[in-house]
Amino acid sequence: MANARLLVKRLKAVRNIRKITRTMELIATSRFKKAMDRATEAAEYTRKIAEIVGDLGKADLKFSHPLLEKRDVTRKAVVLVLTSNRGLCGGYNGAILRSTLRHLRQLKEDGVDYSLEVSGKRGIKFLNFQKIPVTSSYTHFEDKPAFAEVDVIGSRYVEDYIAGRIDRLDVCYTEFHSISRQNAVIETILPLSNLSGQNTGSTDSKAGSVEYEFQPSPKEILEEIVPAAFRAKLFKCFLDAAVSEQIARMVAMKGATENADEMAGNLKQAYNRARQAGITSELAEIIGGAAALE
């Protein structure tokens, strides 16, 4: 029965692990729903403000905001990487970090000087292990990033870009499309030419006919709406990363729970077989002993 006792211990351990993974799955599901609501609301706002910026960028205005002006030569770039603080979320961090490494190699080949900023303990540890210098690191962004916290970083990027200290801002994060589709992407959000260029296709034919009446002046309005569009886009990147992390953790924990159920079933069958074999062996010994006494 020594083997049976060992199987009982293993079965108890698997069932305890199953309780943990099931609990983490339920927590991730709850956080995912809240994060998805925030990301959905921000997506609509970001889309509309990007549409306005795109129309203004195509309009025949005498004034242009510095954030809309693309540099002739990119000498200095900032790469912002959004990862998670915690693990147990499947391949969520791995996909982002692989894309980041490819992007950094491409920047190096192009002769672009870059500074690397990382959000999330997992990304920080990985890049330190790879001996890649990290200029700034952030660990205070959780599953509910606050706009005020993101705005602190965004304001610095705006000031650096206008002052000419940086020529481009690339964000490496997981873009949220739906509960079944999230992609690790690298998106350039400074300059805002790419943002305004999102509304291409069917709206292009109408772009030239859009007319705006400005009060008090186009310059004052652009000075307000263009930085707001950038901050909204940056905040949406953080929200997309948060909801994608919870989806990845939810899927990973669901798979772990199912594996634990399967393993527990196999261990239970093995225990039953070992117990039956032990009973059969004991019966054989009893019958053999009884026969020897006759």
C-alpha cells in the first residue's frame, strides 16, 4: 500500500493546486470585465478625437501643431514597453518582449539612438537579464491604470517632442480587439500623423469636404485638442494592455484548472488500481496461508 499512500498525497496536492488556479481564474474574470468596460469607453473617445485630429490635419489651415509634424530624420526615439507586474498569464509577456527585441535590433540597424522605458516587473527583469539598459521603469500600473498617472508620463513626452529632444515615440503593447483576439503590436504615437491617418478608406473621399468653424481661433483649439488626442491614445494603450493581461491570465488559469482535473482523474484511477492490486495480493496470501494449514 506504499504506492497507494503516495498516490493519495499526490492527489491531495493536485486538488489543492486546482483550488488555487480556479480562484485565480475567477479573479481574472472579474478584473477582465471591469478592465474591458474601461477600454471600450476609452476606445470610442479615442476614435472620435482621432477622427477630428485627422480632419484638421487634412484641412487647409495656416497653423499646424508641433505634435503633428514628422521629423525629416529620426535621430532619437523612445520605446515604451508595457508588460505585467505578475506572471501566470500564459504567453502575454513573451509576445510583447519578442516584438520589442526585434524592434530594438531594427532601430540599431537603422542607426537610431533610442531610450528604453518599461512598465511592469516582468519586462524589467527580462531586459535586465538580457543586459539591455532601461532608462526608466514603472511598476505602479496595475489592472486599473489611472489617467492622472499616465498623464504624468504623457506630458513629459509632449514636452520632449516639442523641444526636439525626441523624434519618435513607439509603444510596445498588446492591442485589445475582442475577448478572442489580442495582438502584440508596436505603434508609433508620436508624431500624431499615424493617429490622424487611422481614418483612411471610406472617409478619405469626405475628408476634403469637411469644414470647421473655429471659436475663438484654430491655433488655440489645436493647442488643446492635439495634446488631448495624444494623451487619450497613450492612455488607451495602457487600458488595452491591462484588459489583455487579464484575458491571458484568465485563459491560462482555465487551462491549468482543466489540466488539474485531468491529472486528478488519472491519479484517482491509478490509486484505485493500486488499491485493488493490494486487496488481491492480500486475499491471495490469506488463501495461500489457509491452504497451507490444511
